Amino acid sequence: MKETQNTKKELMLTNRAVARGAYEAGVRVLSAYPGTPSTEIAENFVTFDGVYAEWAPNEKVAVEVACGAAVAGARAMACMKHVGLNVAADPLFTSAYTGINGGLVIVVADDPGMHSSQNEQDSRYYARSSHVPMLEPSDAQEAKDFVKIAYEISEKFDTPVLLRLTTRVAHSRSLVELGEREDVPLRPYEKSVAKYAMMPANAIVRHRFVEERDSELAEYVNTLDINRAEYTKSKIGVVCSGVVYEYVKEALPDANVFKVGTVHPLPLKAIQAFSQKVSQLFVIEELEPFIEDQLKAAGIKCKGKDIFSLQGEISVSKILEKFERLPVPVPDKVPPRPPVMCAGCPHRGVFYVLNKLKLTVNGDIGCYTLGAQPPLAAVDTVLCMGGSVTMAHGFKKATKGVSNNVAVIGDSTFIHSGITGLINAVYNESGITLIILDNSTTGMTGHQQHPATGKNLKGEPAPAVLLDDLCRACGVKDVSVVDAYDIAAVEEAVKKGIASDKVSVIIAQRPCVLLDKSPKPKAVVNGCRKCGKCMKLGCPAIVKGANGISIDPAQCTGCGLCAQVCPFGCITIDKEGR
């Protein structure tokens, strides 16, 4: 955008810039599943007028919704984090065959360093494997601009386009120039079974289209301004993309830089020309040698992962260190500060019971992964969204039903991918006990709505899935609902469940303590006997001192768990305390 005196600028979170880019590009429909570091895209897009946005039950649904909107002729977007792209891979790969009608952009946010993820996978390989082009911006302004470019590519080449962010880009802020919304008319839908109905005979023909498109894109990306060479008087050259470009410019200001905007397909001809103007070429990229391997395969000599690690994030200091411009830093001896469930978290009492009963706990993705941490130390396994239910089923089948294990899953995660696992357990008669920790929100990603909360993305009333009725509809006969703060009731329900050879579901209900900001009662200690029982809860409000325990009133929410586990009645709840 050409800057004028009337050009408006805003200091903007990159995720908001993506949403702004989608709005200005004329996107009509956005579907997403919340997952750090991508969550804020949908939350910001829904605030614009004249658009539709939703939380989908999972990422597969989100991509399918976006595909439907695109085929109908609208510009559409789906958003997710990197592990969500695993869930969405099925429609992603086939949509590359069908192509689109209106533009389709799928935003995926990778998490190098695993700040909030269970693995460190590199989504660039999905672009290459699915034959879908991928763009990667370096800051908020580029993110907004790249969204628009992505839609142009999508419609020009009849393809979905992936836009890749990483945590540092998604959650950084920079100045963004605001533009007006483009009035993009709905493209007419024309029935074409050969194009959109992927049965083998049609798919064979469409696969040839994909290969032809790949060849055209491979040439086209060499002409794009977002792939550019920046020359200095230095003899070394660096190829990089995304946030690493920002690090390279700061750490090596004298280096020649080739900034890659389309990480797939790579502008190999342009990079080849760049490499011939430098004496030594380096590829600096986070995670896998995605760019490096392709350059080497194209006969371009370069160094990369023989210098930099396959793991974690790149940083300015790491680049300086590797180029011997900075001494190797000595880490400060900072005491570890492990994550912990909030004071008053409704999950705490459930995990206290499971630890007390010495059960094997197949856990899931969410706040309740913190139940693996001492002193609760209740969770044994965490694999993927919905994996608790199916792993528990596998445990039972492997041990012929005698394993003393339970599955634990949150309400949002159960909706996401736990339902099919429960149906499998009922159908194949494994007799698992499933505990749904229903805290009425998608907690760990910042309290987003889901189909069982009774509100939509805009916070408006929406039909609510009733979890107990849903479980019964899946064939579960034994469904009980308990107060997550009632330790005795939770223990009784768990004992009953594991004693049965039939599938049972326990729904432990209490809203996330952070949802209610009103003043809470406080726990009070009188005459502590120093038995240490309350310390086993792992509550951050409980502090151990020379004279026994005390309770921090600034953190206490009056949940009453400590009072329930104290064998001497030394802890009471002051309901009048504020």
C-alpha cells in the first residue's frame, strides 16, 4: 500500500494482522479450532462487520467448512496450530486435487521450542507432500500482505494455499498499515463432478492437473517480490524465511540475504542466481533442513544443519554464537519454576483422588496435563487430542480387562476427538472408565467457547451439546455427573466405575475458576498439626512454613479441597471473607 498522509497505522499483533488481511481481502467465512499460537486469528476476525466466523469442533471440520465455502464461491479461511494440521490432513490433501472456486487459505502456526505443544513438527513438509503452496511472513505487516497474496495465488492457480506462522511471529507486534475491505463478489458455482467429486477415475485426472500446477508454480514464485535478494559488500550469503529473517538482519547486518516468502515451492532459480554472487552460502532455518535439503538437491552448495540444531528456536544470540561474533553464553542458575494448575482449579480434586487410588491414568491435551506434575503425579500418558479414550481402551484389551486404568479428558477435547473413541470402547466392549473434566470452556488456550458451552465464537447464545445425553447416545449405560469439588463423591464414582466391566463415564463438573471474577470465600488455618496432607493437593495458595501451613488469601478461591483433605479439621472456609 502506498503511504499517504491519510494512511492509518496500528501497532498490531501478527495474529490480528492475519485477521485484518483476511478482512481486507474480502474473506466471507472463517472456521477454526483454538490452539496456541493461532487462537487470536479467529477471535479478531469475528469482530469485523459483514463476515462469518466460527469455532469448529476440530480442525478437520474447520478445513471442510472452509472448503465448502470456497467451492460455493466465497473467499474462505481455516486456522489452526501445527498439530491441528494433522487432524485436517485428510481434506487438505484432497482439496489440492479438487482445487477451489473462491480463494482458500489455511493458516497453520508452528511452535518451535514447544512453548505450548506436545511436539515440534515442521508444517512445511505438509505443503510439499500435499502439493499446496505455502507462504511464510516475517512480521505483522507482511502477514497482512501475504494473506492477500495467498488469495491471489489461490484463485490464479485453483489451489488451497497454506500460510505458515511460528510462535514468535504470531505473538509479536509491529506497525501495520490499514486498508479498506475489498469487495470480492461471490463466484458462481458451476457443477463439475469431474472436478469436485474425488472418486478414483476423477482423482487420476486431477492428479495430472496438480503436477502441471506444480510446474507452473515453481516458475511463478521466481517472479514474486516476496522472494527477494538483499545485497551488501559481504562475501557470505544467507537464505532464510519467517522470523529467522529478522534475526539474521540483526545478527549479521553485513550479510547478503535471500528472503524466502514462498517456502513451497522454493524460488530455486532465484536462489541459484543469488548463490553465484556469494562466496559461501548458509541456510538458517528453524527445525528441519527443509530449505537446505532442496537447495542441495538442486546442486546449490550450502551449509545449514551442520551448524544449527534441528531442535528449538533460532535467536540472534545463537546466530552470533555460531558465526563466532559472540561468546558462548553461560546459562544463569535460575531455580526451575514448573507450571502448575491454578488455585481453585476444578481438576485438582479429581487428580488427588486418582493418585490416592494408585490408578494408571491415560491423560489428554489440555490444562489437565499438569496433573502429571508432582505432588499430584497422577497422569501416566499424554499422546494427542482424544488419545486418552482410545489408549485406555487399548490398555484394557492388552490386559484382558484387568488393568487398573482410567481415561481423563476435558469437555472441549472430548468434543474435538473423544467421541469416536468412546463409541469404539462401547462397540468393542472394553469396559473403560472415562472421566470428562467439564470446566465449561476450552481452558488452556484462553477460555474459548465450544459446542457444549452454549455460546458461539461471538459469545452469543447457541445450542449446547449435553455431554451426559451424548454419552448415553454413544451407548454408555452408566453415566454419572459429580461436583468436581466434592472429593468424596468423585472417589465414590471412580471406585464404582473401575469395579464395573462395562464402559462408564463420570462427568466432573465445575466451571474454570478463572471464568468467575467475583470475590471468593477464603480458607483459614487454625492450629495446623503439620501432617502435610493438604500439601499433596499441589495448590499454589498453600504455603508450608516452620509453624505449619498457611494459605495465601490473594490466591485462595475458597474451593474447599484443602478443608476436605485435612484429617484434623484445621482448615475451614470463611464464606464471609473477601
